[in-house]
Amino acid sequence: MKTPVKTMVSAALLAALTAVCSQIAIPLPWGVPLNLGTLSVFLAGALLGAKWGFISQLVYVLLGAVGVPVFAGFRGGLDALAGPTGGYLLGYLLAALLIGLLVQYRPQKKWMLPLSMACGLAVCYAFGTAWFMILTGTGLLAALAQCVLLFLPGDAAKIAVASLVVARVGALRLRQPTQDVPAA
């Protein structure tokens, strides 16, 4: 089956949105910045589904891997992926995939959208925090304090905003007129 151009363009736009949102950041002393990157990950998974949400984030990570300065602080390159935030960047892929799968599984349930985003975030946190611990030698409790607990309020707000945006975009899609061919 051929992929519609609209889907590919949407994936590219969400990859670009992730790059932009990642620059809206507050640097922290231990290397994991507060930023809006996960907001676009939530949107990618929920709006594009598992496959294209994953692809949008893969495009973002690959752009950064080849040196395009799309990661927080205008960083790029393999050294950024190998650094303390690399696990979170790779976690974006898994989060978008999981969010897309969960939303596709129970799309009619309103509570499923924020729950799927929270599950995707948990996967991103688990992958990223484990990577952070391995690289820095930080223990679990210290890593949770530095890499998770501080971020929970902001991530809850991002989940709320993303849920509202996705609900609004879904409502707009339902209102779009059909493109019937007029009778001659």
C-alpha cells in the first residue's frame, strides 16, 4: 500500500517540531536539560500512530546523529547520542511507538490518550535513566532524583497540552468536508 504524501509530510513536520521544541530548554548542571522535546514525541505517537510516529522520531535522531544541531542546546553528532542524554533521545523512538500502539488499541476511550502518553514517557524515562546511570555511575535513587522526579510536573503539563491538541486536531478531522465528486 502506498503511503500518502500527507502522512510523510506530517512525519517530517513532527520531526522538525521535535527539533524546535528541544531548543526550548533550561540547562541543568548534570547534563539532562528541561525541554519541550517530549511534547512533540507525544504528538507524534498520538497523531501519526505507531509506525509514522516512530519514523518521525527516527528522522529527528538520525538528523542529530549525522551532526545537524537538532538536540537540546543546538547539539548534534554521535557524541551527543553517546552522552548522558543519549538514552532519552533513543527513548523518544520507543515512546512514540508505544503511544501510537496504545492509542490505536483503544482510540474511543478518552482516558487512553493521556495514559498512553504517560506509558510512553515511562519507557523514555526507563531507557534514558538507565543509560544515564551507566554513563555517569550514578545510583538509582540519585538518577531518579536528577532525571525523573524534577521533570514530572512539566511532563504532566506536556501530556495535558498534547492531549488537548490531539483531541482538537481529531475534532477538526471529523469536521473536514468529504471530497465527493459533484454530479455532472
